[in-house]
Amino acid sequence: MTSTTTPAPIAVALQTLGCARNEVDSEELAGRLAADGFVLVDDPAEADTVVVNTCGFVEAAKKDSVDALLEAADLKETGRPQSVVAVGCMAERYGKDLAESLPEADAVLGFDDYPDIAARLRSIVAGEAHHPHTPSDRRRLLPISPVDRAEAREETPDWVPAARRRLHDGPMSPLKLASGCDRRCTFCAIPAFRGSFVSRRPSDVLAEAQWLAAQGARELFLVSENSTSYGKDLGDLRLLETMLPELAAVEGVDRVRVSYLQPAETRPGLVEAIAATPGVAPYFDLSFQHASNAVLRRMRRFGDPESFLGLLEQVRRHNPLAGVRSNVIVGFPGETEEDLQTLCDFLVAARLDVTGVFGYSDEDGTEAAGFTDKLDDAEVLARVRHVTDLVEELTAQRAEERIGEHVEVLVEQLHEDAEEPDHGDHLAVGRAAHQGPEVDGVTYLAGGGYRRGELVRAVVTGTDGADLLARPVREETP
């Protein structure tokens, strides 16, 4: 009698670099793999195959992705892994070139491989050669029109929980609104490899929100390349305004946060919906990029100090305590000292909670890479240092202005788990409504007895840079 042995399931470790959108992609890949019998493990050394979800946005992120791939490849010599696979934006963007320059990776998969990720990984672990995809400009893949969507609606299955598997048990979870971008900023390559803007159906977003809440998510972080465009390809540019109250009403959800707003597209109705809807964090992630109109025009963006300050006035009129963060690019080709001063003057007047400062560098395939009036690297670096010094001072001042404010803090870490600096009797770490995940500082809570995922009402008592120190406010009993 012949006996058969069932092969052991393949163990896979997923490593994610880059933004929260990549985190969602990794969890969707995890869902597909788990549904196909793969075992998900946290430690790459305990995996049969390591999948690195790469970032292809800026040079520093690309380097981090390459380093992660090389570290995973080293485990093939010392541990269990048999293969290392690159996915994500850098893999999509460079494809064959990445495979040729990084032979330590056993395969480089593009976005089109995601639906069949389980079959792809099985063949790679079995030793089969995989031909890396040839990158193409995904902007030529036009978004689905409202008419096309109406015709396909009955044939499109509802979103099912098996399509995603949470890789972390924290109380915050990103929730994808859309993919791609239709803007043509001269410095940005993202539309070329992420594709044109396509909104998810509201019913799918809401169904996933309900599932995430059931999985323990207390804060939903809405992510996309441009959240202000949500719904435009569905025939209704006000969909986000109408959907926010529904998301905030999902049982178990304490807070909904919107990321990445394009200032020139941020309409009054959306400002009011974010600033004044109960359960929605009054948080504005406004990507100004610069303040000089001349520089913004060269970036193929729109705005000037007056219009941006007018937008901030709208925000604070609806909610004086609203949080505002932004990013700026310094040293863009053709940027004059006057342009730089315009940016600095705007930052002083804007009173932003946090500002990320990036020095301009060429990105493959972008229009700006072909500009001839570029500043030398030393000048770009000097300008970055100048603006960074200013921003650090302004950020600390803005935090100090919040002393005495009442805030609601989502507890994310307890003292024994915290990797943050010790702040004496502040035994929990979380985020107030004006603090986005990972980029905007944290709040340290005094006292003990907290639970992860708890929403604590507190008063700000001190600051440490962008970080806040706070003590809980006990509800008065009648």
C-alpha cells in the first residue's frame, strides 16, 4: 500500500517599508496567502520565504528597501529561508533592472502578480525561475469611468474579510480609500508606477471598516495618494464628506482620520466635514510642498501664501484646536533666495503642528529631472538645514501653545512596551487627535491602569519637542 505525505505548509514572513498604503497592501497579500494555506510568521529567520514590500518613493527609502532585501538574503545562508522576494513600489517601478542589479533576491514581482501571489511564491520556493516583469507607465491605464462601474456593479463581489489579514494588533489600522493619482507634479514619479486614480466603492470601504473594528481597530486611518479626489471617478466628488459620518458611526470605532489632502482641491464642505464631524479627527494633512507661487507652478501645483493661509483660517474657524501637518520640498530647481524666504515666512504665519522638510533630488522619469537650473547639492543641503532648524523651533512653539488643552489620547503602548524615552511617571504612550501615526509626535500619559486601545481624556501639562505630556481628566460624578 502506498502512503502519501501531505507537504508541510510554507511559512512566509512579510516585511513592509514605506507608507501606510504599503501596509494595507502587505495585509492584503497576507490575506491571500493565509487563505491559500501559507503560515504567516513574524520572524524572517523562521520563514521558508521572505517577502519584502519595498518603497520606491525617494532615494533614502529605496536604500532602506535594498538593505532589507540584502538582510533577508543573508538569512538563506544562516537560517530557514529558501527564497527572498521583492514586491511593492520599487519592485514595480524597476522590475528587470532591480532583478539584474540585486541577484540576491530570488524574484521581483509587480502589482499584476498580486492576485496570484500564492502560486507565484510556491513556484519560487520550489526553485522555479521567475521572469521579472517589464515596468510600464501605469498612467496609461485610465481609471474606470462611472458608466463602466455602473455596468460592472452587479458582477463585482462584495469585499470579504479573507482578502486581508492584520499583521499587527495595534488599535490603529490604515484603510485604503483609493489607489493611484491623476496629478502630474513634476517632481513625483508615483503616478507612473501606482497608476491613475481609482476610488474604492463606498460599500467596500464601509464593509472593511466594520471588519477592522471587529479585529480591534479603534482608529481608522484613511489612506490614498490624494484623498481630496475620492469619488471623482464614481461621479460624486462629495462622497468623502457623506461617508465620514458613516465610518465614524461604525460600532467599535472611536476615531477616523483622513490623510493626504491636496490643498488646491480641499473644498469648504470637506474642511467642515473633517473639522466638525463627531468621531472624525480634526486633522488636516495638507501637502503644501512650498509657498512660493513661482516654485509651485514649476511643480505643476497651485497656491500661494495668501490662499494657503486662507485655507488654514477656514480650518481653524470650524475648529480652533484642529491639527495641521504638511511637507515641503526645499531646493527645487530654480528656487531663489526670495522663494525660500517666502516659504519661511509662510511657515511662521501658518502655525503648523508638524512639517516634514525634504531636499529636492531627481527622480527617474520625472519632468523636473530634466530641468537645467538645478541648485548644487551643497546649497540644497544648506537650505534644508535652515528650514529644518526653523521648523523644529516652530513645532516646539506650537506644542507649547497646546499646554492646558484637553485632548483625547488613543493609548497605543504601555510603559513596559514603550520604545520612547522615559518620562518619569508617564506610563502610557498614545496619540491625540492632532497627531497622525508615526509622523506627528506622541502624547505621554501620567499615571497607570491604562489599556491599549483605550481613549483617554487628558489635559496637556508639558511638551518635549512635538511630543506632549498629559494627565488624565477624571469625569466628575454628580
